[in-house]
Amino acid sequence: MKPRRLTRTESAEVTRRGLLQAAKKVFLQRGFHGASLEAVASEAGFTTGAVYSRFESKADLFLAVLDERYRETLASVAEAGARAQTRAGVTAAAAGWWPRRLREGPDWTLVLVEFWAFAGRDPSLRKRFSAQHERLLEGVANVIDARLTELSGEPGDGTLDFIRTTTALAHGLALEELVSPEAVSEELVEGAFGLFRRALEGGRSTPARRVAMKES
């Protein structure tokens, strides 16, 4: 029996997925500035025209790769939150998710630093990137609030600020790890997030003091 021929829409999606997978590999290997649309096309086994017909620029392609990563992030956070059975457990899961992401290594940090600096100097691109970044933070906050509501009938207090601050902490540790990898141990990372979470729960003075989750 002959395999079913893909529809035009299905074929286009297969091509797009192949380009995104190739782009992720090229960006992580070469960095944002070192990558090119030609290299992505070659890696994917498509023509350069296939890339240009779907993505306006290298930045546009990188934002599409980030969209894929963000979807994976939301699914991962939702999975971690679903395992928690108390409000405090959800808070711990949210704060503890980042140390696991940091263990992926420096490749993502390096390419993100390049792109953040590049986007920061281009007002139009910065606006697009900012909107995408906000969607991620809000999406994670919504996932956490949904789980908190399932457990006790109430969302968190200032969950978005909590996510923004833990994200900033993770980014700072990732940058520190780039220049002093031997100094940023797993124990240091776990300890930093543990201290941060306990400070929030205890209501002590922090930049995000009001985001402490109510204990059940």
C-alpha cells in the first residue's frame, strides 16, 4: 500500500519543522551572529529559497526557534506543577525548575546573550522580542495560577512578578557561569533558589516581596 501523499499544508509544516530543527542546531553551534540562513538551509537539506520564503530574516527565524523553546518550557513547567500537591509545593516547583534548565549548559545562554544585545539595539526587533518574552512569562504564571486554583480555589498573589524575578535570577546565574563555570556549582544554584523561595514565603524584604504564595 502506497503511503498517503501529504497535503500542501502538511508538506509546508514538515518543511517548516525541518528548518526550525536545523536552525536550532546551527544557532547553538555557531551563535546568533555566526549563523546564516544559508547554513540553516544546508543543514536542513533545503534550498536557501525555502528559508527566505518562510522567514523574513535571521532574527525572524531565531524568534520562531524561541517560540518552539517557549512551548517546551510551558509544558515542562506544567508537568512540574502537576506533581506538586500543595501550594508551597507549586511554589517550590516553579522556583526549582530553573536549576534544571541551567544544567543544559552554556550554549543557549551564549546565543541568547548575543540575540538580546542585538535586539536591544533595534527598536522594532526589541518590541517583537519583548512581546514574545512577556507571553512566555505570562504563560508560565497562568500555568502556575491554574494549578494553585486547582489545589485551593485561589490563584497566587503576584505570580507574574514571582516568575519574572526567578527568571532574572536564573539569567544572572547563567551569565556568571559563562565566565566562572567552576564557581557556579549545582549546590550554589540550588541554594540560591532555595534562599529566594524561602525569603518570599517568609515575607522578608526582597525585590518581589509581595509575590509570596499563601500556604495551605
